[in-house]
Amino acid sequence: MVIDLNADLGEGFGIWRLGDDLALLDIVTSANVACGFHAGDPVTIRRTCAAAVDRGVSIGAQVSYRDIAHFGRREMDVEQEELCAEVLYQLAAVDGIARAMGGRVSYVKPHGALYNRICRDRDQASAVIEAVADYDPSLPVLTLPGSVVHEVAAAAGVPTITEAFADRAYTPQGTLVPRREPGAVVHDPEEVSARAVRMAVDKSVVAADGSVVPVSPRSICLHGDTPDAVRLARGVRDDLLAAGVVLQAFA
């Protein structure tokens, strides 16, 4: 049982800070670094990449819609060529900074509304995968199991990695409950840890209606912007280790 722990980091902007990136970097094995389109700025990206390199944490480019006002959580209809170019722009920018800090981007994880959209929208999934393939087709893309992006990526020769969310509620179909709905985010530390262990060991999660959904993750995501994010992440890490799970980055 080998699991990667990833978290969304570098999501501050200017003088505004979100979450405790340094504390989370001592816990997780992979860092999804905001690329500046939903959050983040050059200084924040540089500091986050440098801190990740210092700790041996894998760096991922967290690409998103150009939507700072809504933190990338507003679904947008973007022309396929434009979306491809914007994803390529974000990926190249963060990878350039990461390399200057002694590391590199080793995977791609779409953020927020873009993440959910490409699970079902073949055109937008194709735009994201085309950008990754143009830049480096060996870079894996993190996504939910059963997503259309798996098929699109396979056709382009781009690898995919399945992930699960310990702190998010699931629908019976295996998708995430929209954030606007009550109970979409799980805040209880014991429940979050128990869900993570079940995902890693039993390869399943209990959906919002009580049904059991298969997940089979290689990586488990924890959100850095939730209240008590560090405490939640530390509890998940400790309980996974206690269950005999090996924590190791996939990339």
C-alpha cells in the first residue's frame, strides 16, 4: 500500500496569504503549486517551489481557468485553442521557476472548476491534455477515476494518476459533491483520517447517500485552504502510517 499525499499550495496573492504552506510541506509528499490564474503570483510561486525542493516534495503545476475573482471555482466556457494555450503558459511558468530553484514540475493537476469540467467534457479535456503533451508528454495528470480525461490522455500518450479526496463528499457516481451544497467539505479530523485510511486500504469511500464507491487512488488530496488544514493533514498522515501505508510521491 503506497500512497502519495498532495495538497494545494502557493494559493496566496500579493500580501494576502492563504494557509500554512511551510507546515503542510513538512507533511505532504506532493505540492500542487498555484500557477497565478486562480491564485499565486511570481514571488509566491518562487517561495513555494524553493520550500518544496528543500523538503524533497514533488512539485505539480496546478493549472486553472483565468479566474482570480472566484478562485478558479467558476465554470467557464473557454475556446479549446485558448484553453490549451493558457494551460501551456501556466505549466511553463511554474516549471521554469521550479527549475531555477533546483527542482522541476513533475506532474499536472487542474484546479477547481477546470478539474471537474474535464472529468466529463471531452473538448476541454483535450485542450488540457494537448497542452501537457506539447510541453512534456511524460508528465502525469492527476484526476478522478472514471473521468473522460483518462481516455483522452491515453490516446495522446499522456499518463494519468487517480486520486481521491479525504476531505470532500462524494456522489454515488464517484464525482465530488459541488461545493455550493451542504456537507460538500468534510471538516471533522477523525472522519477525514478514517476516510483516507479506507481509501488507501479498502479502495473505497462512503458517498453522501451511504452507498460505497470504489476509488483506488494512488494519491490522496488534502486542501490547504480549509480550516485546520495542517491539523487535518497531520492526522491523515499519522493514521495512514499507523495502518501500514507507505507515503511516497508518485512522480
